[in-house]
Amino acid sequence: MNESSASSDPAVEFISATHVQACRERIHQVRERTSARVGPAPSRFDAHYWQTWFETNAEELLKAFPSVQINAGYCVRYCYFGPQGADLRVRPFVTRTGTPLETVQRLLAWHPPPDSMGTLERGTPNQDVQFLYSHFSFPRTAQGYFDYWLVMQELWASARWAYSHVLASHEELSQLISGPDWQLVHPVERYQPALVRHEAAALLAVLVHCPLNRFEVTLQRIEIDAAQALHYHEPILVAAGPRGYVL
């Protein structure tokens, strides 16, 4: 992805900009359909409303990404752990359809979504494989890994992800950083998401534009391990812009 990365290494596989753009549009449409089904948010905070919104979004999401399959007879549910600033502390988990929510909620503890974890939190044991990742299957192709990562990101529903989008072309990045107060920090050679396989695991590198706190484009490096769990490495700052949205 950068000048020293494996653009010349045959082990690196790239996901086309056309596929990335189509996936971005699918996620946008999923959120639109979810909002239409659930209706506008109430004027006062309602945990039940947001739990319903996230679970409906998960249902629409899996319809929109048929390459990522949930085990038959299971569905995605959400547990709400209270507010954190302007964000919601929620986490997705998978249960058999019809299982009483309270049965599983008692077993769950909250932790930040994978893309929002601090360095210490990344090494803390969790139950994410048992309660989420192990219930899905996807093709072991570059596009299959990318789609799986997108679906998991949308399910985790971090504030960072809700405001972000994936970049996949020189034109997109150039147009973005041509605005005032932008600085290119780390030039890149390739712009499409890239995948490198390591036996049963894979490393995905993706350019992500996020406008929270400060507009930034970062090269996100995500390991998808043999158990299908997501592990984020430290991101590389590619471009920095003006002050963004503060949550």
C-alpha cells in the first residue's frame, strides 16, 4: 500500500475501487432502509429504540452482503451498556433466533469496538469469537475478506465508523486533500484495499477517511485471524486536515 509495501510482491491482492464504491453505496442504502423501517429517533433518548435500530440494521446488512453468511437459525442482537459522551456503548452478539435476550446479556461485558481500542485494551481477553465472529462464514478470497471486515465494522457500530468511509482511488484522495488546511503526511503508492494472507489469517490494509476531532486519512491495518476476529494495528497517518466533528 505504501512505497515499501508489496505492490511488487505477488502475495498481495487488491480489491478494486469499483467494488469498494459499490460496497459503500450498499451500506448507505442499508442505513436508509433501516431508518425507514424503524422511524425517526424520539426526542428523548430511548435505549429500546436504538437497540431496535441496530438489530434492524444488522438484518438489512446481511441481506445486502450475501457473501457473508450467518449460521442458519441465528440472528444478530445488541446489548446496550449506557452512553459514553455523545456515543452509545453497545455491542453486537449472535444468538439462536428466539433466545430471550436477558439470557445472554448477563454473560456479556462491554469493551470498545475493535477500531476504537487503546493499546492496552487490544491485549485484553474477550468473548468476541464465542459470541460474534464464530457464527459467520465468508469466501476466503480478497474480496470475501474485505466484505467480512465491512460487515463486522458495521455491526460493531462505533462512532468512528459511522462517520468514516473507505477511500480506494487516487482521485478520491486527491479531491479530498485539495481543500484548505490539508497536509499530505505519508504518500502512498496504491490506493485500493490490499490483502496479504498468512496461512489461516490475513492482513488487510485500507485507507479510511474519518472526520472526528480532526479530518484525517489513515492507513488502517487489520488482522483477521484464524478465528475470524479483528485485530487493529496502529494506523499510519496519511493526510491531516482541519478541525473536524467533536463527539
